[in-house]
Amino acid sequence: MNQIMKTQLGRISGKFGILGIIVILFSTGCASQNVTPVSRQDLNTFVIDCSKRDEQLRYLASLASSPGEQGDARLANLIQPYKILTDPDTFVQRYNVGNGQINYDIRQLIWLIQRNCG
């Protein structure tokens, strides 16, 4: 870290403490990230093709969010509750990622493919 950043962080931590630093960092960068590229609507309209079984299984497995991504989504909604009014689609998407609903839907599709496509 350069000297200017150390000085600025020292001033911020002196006034607001470590919580102030965390809030500033998450509200500026991490909280505005799109957590996952797939929505529940996309998963609900996913068409199973048994001729592409392995490809679809790999694709669906790659869409699952990690526990870290789920935590980021919950934290983003906690820090930016106003998004429910200004950008409700993003808020709902983060909510679905954060509570594991997206992963549940993905697991259901994987189960259907494995069961029906032998």
C-alpha cells in the first residue's frame, strides 16, 4: 500500500473504526457485483436434452454459486437495502442467490437429467 492510502485508511479508521472501512469497501465495489449470471426464470425455462446430457450437467454445475458468493449476495442486500426500490430485479436475484434458492433449482435440474436421461 502506498503512503496516501495508509494515511486515508488511518483517518477513516480513526473516525469510524473498522466497521466504517468494511462498509465503505463493500458498498463501493463488492456489493455492486453481479453474483450469478443465471436467474430463476432462466432455470425454470431450461430445456432438458438427453442427447446433450453430459454437457448440460457440466453447464448446470458451473452455474452453482459458492458459499462465498452466497455470503456476498446476502451482505450486498444488507448494505444496499434501497435496491429493492431502485433496482428490484437485482435485489431479488441477490436474495435468491443468498438464500440458496438458485443452487436448489440447479440441483433439481441436475437430478431430473440424471433420472430421466439414464
